[in-house]
Amino acid sequence: MLTFTTSSFLFLTPQGSSIREFLAETVITTQHRDWAWIFVGAEQRDYMVRKLQESYDLAAEEKQDIGLIHHSSTKAQTRLNRSIDDLIKVEDISGTFWKGKKMYVYDPSTIKIMTPAKAGEGERITSMVQRTGAVAGVNAGGFVDPDGLGNGFAPIGFIIAGSDIIYTDQDGSVPQHTVGFTKEGTLVIGKYDIFELRKMGVSEAAMFYPRVIANGKALITSGDGGWGRGPRTAVGQKADGTVIFIVIDGRQASSVGATLKEVQDLLLEEGCINAGFLDGGASSELVVDGKLVTKPSSRYGERRLPSAFLIYDHPEDIQANRVWDGVDKIDPGGAYDHPDFLREQAQIKANQAKNPTPATPPKQETTTPVNTEKNTDNDTKTNETGTKTNDGSKTPAKPGGTTETKPGETDASGKPVTGTGTPAGTGQTGNTSVPQTGKPATGGTTAPNGSGAAGGQTQPNQNGGGNTGAGGTTGNPSTGQPAAGTGAAGSGGSTTPPATGTTPLPSGVTPIGPKTDGSGPGAGTTTTPPAPSKPATGATSAENGAAGAQTPAQTTANNQQSGGSSQTETPAKTTP
């Protein structure tokens, strides 16, 4: 019910649609953009991506008015021998869903781009700060990051440091999104080609977007900016030249992250004239005096990065390394060479080797036989050859679900038990039939343990199988003797196997059955059972089982009328 209600709300209401779009926007700005289809579908996801890209380009179109920024002349005069407090100030900031840091840089000319120390991989900002003696630093441009495990050595766009083009993946005439500073420290944000940037005097720059404040105007006027919530790094500049860096923690229980509009509004409140975003996500971090003061969302802590904006007391002495010179092919790395990831996987395998998962034994199915009769000393059972034995064991359930009547068995009232015999003609092995009275079918005869055919008779089957007679006369049921006829008895004295479920005897084994004429098994003749001293009005099943001989009280039953219908058995009384 909860699932139905939630699904109905998300997919059938305007509020639910807004939530799904917000979640999709959040996913689109991560390394797993393709998964946004879960919330809005593949077609809507692609449409949203196109619209976002169009909005980035639209926000970058307006050319920046450099004259709106007025640098203080005193900053250049007090450049040397300044403490950290003279250069920067860091404050804690927070919102409903996020926590972060805000850093003021009073002299923007102290901001420089820094690149990794060596070719082949990026460098952590803490390492850059400590290596170069910087006061503080934040992450700068974007980079190719396979599965969030990239090595930080494959920048996207371009990197300019000390007025030199350190790296570019585009022709110089192609406009690219830019976040940079001129030699005087003016923040430049927008879409420019390299030739335009040189004319503007840009000396430090990297590629990222979007621009959110242009010449004092907010560019996000509706919605949240289209990126959902996440870790953010942004930069803005006030009219007096003071630069403000914002770093928001995200993707954590204590800080989910901020939207683009929330960060834009923070910078507007500070009086920023121009502002835009740097690379965010797991790369967002702020380092002050060599220490990481924010909480990156990467499970491995700090990321290796291709570029960073660092603040120096003596920026004129700083030069970025040209680590991409002479590199023909850049490998962005990934899971296969990420040291922390490989170390983690090795530890997992080592733990598995120490504590192997026990193999689950195959489940064995057991079948419990269904017992349909009581277990008594007088129970009758049929062996593989069809011979009935009195061994006190249970009688297995018979095909067709019929049961046998035990000799001498009575119910609680002391009356003989009346059972339901197996219908004649079924070929059931080991059944002892009791004659019963009944009306013969029209034109036919009633015969014990057989299927009477019209105008014929059935011989009693002493071998457990039903035999169909033809052309004879109706036997006298009062005497228990069948009339003479041409009915053929089963030859060889063998038991006729049931239709299903009987296993044939192995070659050379002689079946053991009750003798019919004293000649032994397989004599091939049948014997008419002796007549009882008095006619029986019903039939009671009784079987001695010692030698297979039948007494007058132990005559066959389970007769059927022509047409196959069964008769009701009536217990018979014998005269002593």
C-alpha cells in the first residue's frame, strides 16, 4: 500500500513530478548521469541535459564589464611579509541541508593556478599547498574521472598559469567556459576563446561553469539552477576586488549539499558583481595552512586533481609545472590503477581468504509414504510376485486408492467391518474378493471378480486378475459356484500385473502364488472353490494366506454389474 501511494504521488501529481525532476537534476551533475532515467525516463533525461547545456551557454553570453571592479591601491603596497590573517579569513556557513566554509581573499592578485608535481597523475591540494608554501587553496577546473576513480591527470578544457597555456584540448579559437583572474586580480567568468582571454590580460584560469552572477545581476531567477543538491565550490568577487570562495560539503548525512541558487544567493548577499562555479562533487575541498578544513564526499578522502587555485604571500615567485608537455596520450586512470581502491580490494580478498564462506549443502528432498491402513498383525501385503503374505507389515497403498478388508476385523460396535472392494476388471494384484448378491445387468450375468459381458459369465479369478467370460450361463450366486461356461481363467497361475506400478520379475525367477490344484505354481489349471455349507447372502473378504487355499467363507468379492458400476459389500455370516 505504501509503495502504491508513493508511486501514485510521484508519477500522478505535479508535486511528485517536481521531486522526480529535482532528483534527476542531482544525478545528472554526478559521474552517473545516465542513471537519471530512473526518475524521468531516458527521453526526458536527455532533454534535461540539453536544456541545462543551453542554459550554461546562455548565462555565459554576456560580456563582462571589467570596469565594475576597483582594486585598492594599498593592497599592492602591503604585499610582502603578510600573515595568513592579512591575506584571508575563513568562516563557517550553513543552511537547512548543508554545511560549509567561506573564505575571503583580500588581495586577489595573490591567487595563482597550480598544477601537479609530476606527469601521469594529479596531486592533492594539501600536497600542493605544502609543496609550494601556499597559504590556502581550493579545487579549480574539471577533469575526466572514470567511475569516480580517475587519476586527476586528464583536464577538461584548458589551464592557463602565469599567462602561459599549460594545457588545452581545443583549438585556441574555440570559446570555452572560463573561470580566471587577470594580472591585477579581476575575476573573469564567461565563455571566451584563448585569444580573447589574452587580450583581457587573464593570467590564471581553468575551465568550468555555470556563471550565476554577471555584472551584478543574478542569472538564476527561477528554480534551483538545475543541478539539485550536492557538494559545491564557487567563487565571486565584490566591487572592491575582494574574492570570496564558497565550499559546501555534500552527499553526507550531516550535509546533503546546496543548490546552485542557494550558493548564488549567498554571493549576492555578499555584494558580488560576478560569480560562477568551479568543479564540485567529490573534488570540492578547502585547505588552509596545509590542513583540510572541509569534508570531501569521496570515500578515499582528498582527490588527486589537475589544477587548483592557491593563495600565496609571494605570488610572483610561483610558477606552475608544465607536466603535459610532450605527452602524446593522456591516461585518465580508473579502478585498475587507483591506489586506494586497489588496496581496498586486496584487503577484501585477504579477509575472504581468512574467513571463507562455508559452502551451503544441497537441499535433500525426502518423500514420506502415505499410509492408508492401520498396522496390525493380520495386515496383508503383496510381494513383488503378487503373492499375499501375513508378515504383520503394512499394506502399501494400492493404485487407484482402494483398500482391503481384513479378515475378522470388527468396529467399535462389534460388527464386522464393511469395506469397499476394488472394482472388478481392474487387474489389481493380491485382492481377495468376496461374493456378493446383486441383480445382474440386463442380458448379462453377475460373476465374482470379473466384468460380465452380455449373455456370458465370468469365471472366478484365483490369480488376482479379472477375466471376462463369453457365451456361458449365469452362475448361481446362492451357492457361490459359477456356472459352467467358456470363460478363460488366467493361465499359469500367475498374477496378472496391475496396469501401472508393478516391477516385472527377473529372468529365471519363478513367481510364488497360491496353489489351485495341488500341482504347484504355474500348473495352468484353475479349481472351482467348494460350495459353502449354506448360501451366503453377502460377501466378506477373508484370506488365510498360509497356502493360498480358500475356505467357503473366504470367497471372492468386488463384483461389478455390466457397465462397470461397483456393488455395495455386505458382511457374510458363516455357519460353524
